[in-house]
Amino acid sequence: MKTKEWFKKFFVKVNEVAKEDMSEYDPKAEYDTRVKLPEWQLKKIKNRKIRNK
């Protein structure tokens, strides 16, 4: 069980590090630098959000 707990803690920390870094975000920029998702992905995400409410 110790290794299972270790892996869980490890991946939680990796997830925190891998989150989007907003340090270079410029609120005054006149263009959008975010990645645009394809419609099929947006549809899946929206449906999941509706289903989880």
C-alpha cells in the first residue's frame, strides 16, 4: 500500500506543476494566445459539465 500512496502523492504534485502557467499572461494583449479546441471536443466538455450539474 505504501507504493500506491507514494504514486498518488507523486502524480498529485506532477499535476500541480503541469497546470497552465499564467505568469506570462498579458491582460492588455489585443490577441488571444490560448489554444482553440475543435468543436467535437468542446461539445464533449460542455455535455460533461451539464451532466455533472
